[in-house]
Amino acid sequence: MLVLVAPGQGAQTPGFLTEWLELPGAADRVAAWSDAIGLDLAHYGTRADADAIRDTAVAQPLLVAAGLLSASALGTGSSAADAAVTDIAPGAVAGHSVGEITAAAFAGVLDDTAALTLVRKRGLAMADAAAITETGMAALLGGDPETTLAHLEKLGLTPANINGAGQIVAAGTKEQLAALEADKPEGVRKVVALKVAGAFHTHHMAPAVDTLAKAAADLAPGDPKVTYVSNKDGAAVATGAEVLQRLVGQVANPVRWDLCMETFKELGVTALLEVCPGGTLTGLAKRALPGVKTLALKTPADLDAARELVAEHAA
């Protein structure tokens, strides 16, 4: 069984959309999306520097657009959702953090424009929330999870992403993160600051929840056409209304990617394909899902190998 996944914030790098925009029709699609949400996605995906695309209000729609564009390039559907469901035929879809909105489009819960409109409002709301207090996030590599969680609690930090495969992401104020760097939990090999502009998936994002709830109320979601696995608890969600409800709440609650991967196991995953800008989630899967084939779509040069993986493992 194939699982199609979409990465979260921090996966973006300068110029990562350049080669994708050279594919037939890609530039026109991205231009239409840019007009719909009032953001020049092509500029930010090709010419903007690392600081510019670190901005939450830019990074989030840019990541969703990249995921939709790369997924549609795999098949022949008229939209990314059509391509993912009818051509790619995964057994399940999921996304990490903002990647959940990409996954919602893959599952047919939202069309492309609705997904990008929602993520644009999400990014703006979370950027506003992040501006209230100087906050950030850092990945902790290695160590015992229980020991690490206890240590984070002592420092007042939140385990914002519990990713499995020996990785927990802490979030909090700059002062709390500095204390963590100076006093790592026992067994943790390394603390790596993430390229994000706030303490996402913590109480610091509470102001964004109401804004996102109002945005979601204007949408008419469809029910998932394939199994949609939620970051909240790794559960498979059956209705579009619940998918939207969870997308709203997740901005201020921890991402449980570890539980998502447990669900993939239970569903019988044999291959995991990560859309552009792939790499983060396949890296976790290689450690947590031994025996499962993985492939990350980084550039169009990866498409042929991805199509072979789809042909071998899709429903």
C-alpha cells in the first residue's frame, strides 16, 4: 500500500520551485493560484532568498503549492486532487503540520484553490500570533522520549512535534530555547534550530485559531476519497467536516507524526512517497518504518522513479 505525504514548514529552500515551473502548464497554474491568494508564488519559489521564504505567511502557501504541483505532475488529472486520487491511487494520505492542508487536497476534501486560500489565511494568522512574542522551535535528536519530555516541561518548553524515529521538536520563547541549548536532555545528541518564525503547535498560536475557524466556516469540504490520517492522534478521519475541524485546532496543538506512522503500519504500508520539497518525512520513515520503500520528490528528475513506485504499490 502506498502512502502519499506532504512536508511541513522548514522544508523550503531558495529556488526550489524553479525546475517545477518549467513543466508544461505549471507556470500558468501557479500564476492562477497567485492571483487567487494575492501572493506571487513564482517569485518566492524561484528568486526569493532564505529569509523571505522563512516568513510564515509566505512559506505555508508556498509549500502547499509545491505539493499540489508535484503531485499533479505524477499523473494526468486536471488538478492535484484528481491526480492524487485517481491516477496516483494511494491507500492513505497525510501531511506534517501545514502539509495537512496539502493532504486534504489530495484526498478531495478541498480543491486546489480552497486549499491555497485556507493556507494563505492560516499563514497570515500564525505570523500575527508569532509576532506577539519572540519564539521559535528546535529539533532534538536522540535520547529517551520520556526523559526528553520531562526535561522540556522543566524548562517550560512544549513538545510541539513528536515525530518518532528519535526526534522531538521543542517550541517556546527564545530564552527557553537558549536554556535548552545550554542544558540538553540526557542522551540527546544534538539540538537543531528550525527555519521557522514562531512556536507553532503551542499555546503561542492560540490567537490564530479563531481566525482560521472563521476561514474554514466559509468552505464546503468533501469527504475524503482515500484514508486521511490526522496529525492530532494518527486517526483516520472519515468526514470533510472533521478534517477541517482538526486543521483548525492543530495550529495550537502538538503534531503527533509518530502516531501517524503507527497508523501507516496498521494499514499495511509498503511504500511512502513524499511530495516536493521532499526529504524530511522520508528520512523519518526510513528509521521508523523499516522495510518500507521511500521516495522524496525534490525535482522533476525524481518523477520517473516516483511513477515506478506508484505503479508497484498503489491500489
